[in-house]
Amino acid sequence: MTLTIEIVERATDEVRDALNSLVPQLSSRAVAIDNAKLASIIENPSLTLLVARESGAILGTLTLAVFPIPSGEIAMIEDVVVDESARGLGAGEALVTAAIAHAASLGAREVDLTSRPLRKAANALYQKIGFVQRETNVYRFFIES
């Protein structure tokens, strides 16, 4: 297996199609992404889209957000997903490890992520990497459209 992690530099049909295949495996509320939305993510200076490739094929992705707030640079990992057929091959760990290194290079001192308790393998992976569970409440407000 030749696993590589890369930062996506430009919107392509290949990346768009991979995201439209991967993200629904993470969330049933996923909405299809088009090239314009993909480009807006890639061009956002606070976001970094990473993909994992094996023999050239995209098999996983995550989004890293790093932005300044008054207390310093904050980093958050979002939308970590590896294709069901490729889970257990190390792509998730490689993606998260690369994201942590990139966040550090941008001045972040810590990286946050959230994961549903039902995602047992993902939670075990994050703990293996060194993430610790925070004692905090996470709230969500749904804005009606």
C-alpha cells in the first residue's frame, strides 16, 4: 500500500466526486458539493482540505480550520471520513497526524475535534493519537432557512 496525504490546492472533478462519495458516509445530512463550493473551501485562507490517497485513488479526507481569536490561534479538525472499504488501513491516522502538523506550522498550540460516541473506532483512534476528552458542553443552534 502506498498511502500519501496531500493538501488540495485546486478544485477538480476528482476531488468533488470523492467528497460527494465520502461525506455521506459520515453524515446522512450531507449535501452534494459542486465545484464552486469546493473552490470556496480551498480558497478560504482559514481552511485546509486534506485527502488520503492509496495508489492514486482518494480514499479519505478531512478539513482543518485554523483561525485567530483574541486568545490565540484556534485549530479544529472537521469532517474526517475514510471510505468504508479502506477503514483500518491507517488513512485516518495519517490524515489526522498531517492535520496536527499543519496546524502547528500555522501557529496553533492545540487542535480540537468532535466525534459522535457511536463512532467507536474513530474515538479510539483519536485517543490513540493523543487527543483527550474535554469537559465541556457542545451546543448547536439550528438556523431555519
